[in-house]
Amino acid sequence: MCSCLCTAATGRLLVGFRKWYYNACGFNKFGLMRDDTIMEDSDVKEAIRRLPEPVYNDRMFRIKRALDLSMKQQVLPKDQWTKFEEDFPYLEPYLEEVIREKKEKEEWAKK
């Protein structure tokens, strides 16, 4: 019974830390999502290219708004910040696909 309580408490503590760290990073104050901040290498650029148009347009809107706010040295009102619970890895599935295809091509090239 004690191990269940300890595990639950540890899980809540970890989620609390993750939320704190998410807010401490600051990108959410500009309305950005975590995947909006990934450094763009060739794999990430290809994954972005594969995004569905509405997802791509939303990403571009968030980035342009963040750049505008940054240039004005402003942040969004707190009620418009991206919330930890609303942020999801929208780019990750496309990036994983790009990396998997790249590895597959490299394997074929070896044969």
C-alpha cells in the first residue's frame, strides 16, 4: 500500500516540476508550443513541410505573433499563454517518420 502512495506522490511531484519548468522556459508567454521552438535542421524542415496545411498555418501564426511580441518587448496576457495541458507534440510523428525513412535509405545504400 505504501509503495502505491509513494508512486502516486512521486508522479504528482514530477508533473508539478514539469509544469513549473514548462512555464519557466517562457515560450508559452508568447503563445508558442514546445514543437515551435525546435531548432530547424534538415530533418525538422522536412517534417514541417509534411505538416497538414491547417497545422502548418497555425504554427506560422504562432511564430509570427511571437516574433512581433518579442520585437515589441511584450508578452501575451496571461489568459492567452499556452497551457501545459494544451501543448502536444504535433511535429513529433512527422519527425519520427522522416528519421525512420532516412535510416531506411541509409540501410538500403549499404546493401
